[in-house]
Amino acid sequence: MPSPNPIEVIRFLGRNSKRIAISVIGAVFVLAGLAMLVLPGPGIIVLAIGFAILGTEYAWAAAALERTKSTAARAGQQVRSAGRRAGRAARRKPPRQ
């Protein structure tokens, strides 16, 4: 198999440069988001941004974005309900002794 002609390589990169750039930028955001899940930072938000970027070119990334959104919504609901329970517990009068 002969090596590709340099002109063919340039044409390939020209035709696919948008997809390559989206893939690289989206992957960087996804990897940073995954790292921020265990390190300080807004991991879920950065992960969602990465999947949104990748979702413009890839169907699997759009599906992953939807799963990420639903997971974030469930986590937010749990935080809100825990906050309400804590608020109700704080308003209760202490028992008389």
C-alpha cells in the first residue's frame, strides 16, 4: 500500500478539520470534567459542556449529554429535599425536660 500523497493528506484535513477540532475540544472538556468529579471544581457542568460539544458531531455524545442532564437533575432534587428536611428539623421545638 503506497503512502498517501501530501496533497491528499491536506485535503483530508481540510474536509475534516471541523470534526477534528470538535473532537479534540470536546474530549478535553470531558476529561477535565471527569477529573473534576474527584478534584475540586464543577465536574458535572464541565462534563455536560464536553458532551454538548461532542454532541454536535456524534450521536452517542448527545445521548450521554441527556444522561448527564438527568443525573444532575436527580442530584439537585436530592439536595433540595435534604435541605428542606434539615430546615424542618431546625424549626422544631426541642422537647421539654
